[in-house]
Amino acid sequence: MSLPTSTAAAVSGWLLVALCALSGAYCLLRARRAERAARGAAGGEALMGFGMAAMAAPTGTGAWGSGVLLAVFCAASLHAVWLLRGGVHHVHHLVGSLAMVYMTVTMGAATAAGAGGAHAGGHAEGHGEGLVQGLPLVTGALLVYFAGYVLLGGARLVTTAGGPAVALAPGGPVGLGRGAAEVTRACRLAMGMGMLAMLLTM
């Protein structure tokens, strides 16, 4: 017996919330344990994880949610630009933050369109009618980027799982061993998958 479409969507939505929230919590823990120079990147990843969890919630973010999330992700984007001083490996943080800004703006436009339709006598249900699809070119480019990131990250995680210990990139856990490095990669991969899942709904 299959679940109703609305129930299945809610279940998958809450699973995505849990995945992003757990990833954010681990990144926050990593930020507390990391060296001072690496805390910024880990803290940014934690912020992204919690922000993605809030955006993915099936219950929505409320009337003020879009504005709050937009401010948070704009701040995260500026923080990512600042992190670029430490190397081009921080470009991914910038792309992720800008992608969240883009999705937040689209979500806010969809909410406004739905409210306008309801005020005019329409019956917009959930995220159905009045949904704003975003810019196809931008959405497509982000889908290609995060699909590549997930595939590459998954391949690296598999190939390094049984290999010798390696030095961690900036932003990784310090002094916690290879196991923690693999968990860090897995969390980044999970957030990449979450980003990809949200983009696929646009």
C-alpha cells in the first residue's frame, strides 16, 4: 500500500530537514574544536546546514521566514567572499551561499504569488499554484554544479575510506583522526545532496 502523495512529500521533506540539521550540528561541533583559522569555514558550513533545514521544512517558514533566511544567506555569502582570502577551495562555500540566496528569493516570490492569487479569489494549495520556477538557466547551472560536486565527493569518500590517513583541508577537524575527516566529507556530501534535492523541486 503506497502512501498518499502529500504524505510521501512530507516524509521526504522532514528527512531532508533532519539530514541538513544533523550536518549543521556536526559542523558546529567541528567549529568549536577547530583551530582559529579554520573556524570560519566550519561555522559557515554549520550556518548553511541549519538554514537549509529551515528552508526544507514542509511546514514552511512563515510570513517573515523568507526575509530572515535571505538576510542570513546574504551574510553567509559575504562571509564566503571573506574566506576566499584563504584560497580558492572556499569558492564552493560562496557558490552554496549564493545558491541559497537564489532559492530564498524564488521561494519568497512564490509565496507572494500564492498570496496574491488567494487574495484574488484563487485557491493556491501548498506550493502548487502560483509557484515561481526561477530562472531555468541559473537553476540548470546550479543543478550541474551540485550534481558534479555530489558525484565527485562520493567518489572521493569511497576511495579514501580504506586508504591511509591524509592531511585535512582547511576547515576540517583538527587532531580527530581519519574517521573524523571522513565524517566531515560525508557531511559536506550530505549538504550537497540536500542542495541538489531542493534545486530539483524548482
